[in-house]
Amino acid sequence: MRAPEMIVDRKTISIMKACELVGVSRRTIYNWIASGKVEYVRTAGGSVRIFVDTLWREPGTGASEAAAVQADR
């Protein structure tokens, strides 16, 4: 007998909300999509929605860290 398939309800957010959450630009989010760093789905209307559980920011790329480096110079 086959085990029942689990239906997982994964939360998605818009590109703009993803930008706000991690503090990066839209271009960065699109680069992450293109490189496979985040998963996404297209809605029936053609919008892109990011799966929250795959969204992250790479270490050392935060705006506050960049400002601190500039201040040290």
C-alpha cells in the first residue's frame, strides 16, 4: 500500500514584500530567482510569488554592513 501524499501549504509573498523582508533590491531578488537561490511560482495572472521558506539573504550583503564598511574608510 502506498503512503498518502502530503499536501504542503507553502506561504508565498510578492517580489516587493520579499525585498522589504530581506532589505535588497528587486534586481537582487530576480538574480536569486535566475540562479535558483529562491523558489517561486507564477500565478494565473502572470505575477511572480516567492516561497518564503526559500528566501534568505547572503551573509555580508546587508545594507547596514555596507554602511559600516563605508564609515570605516
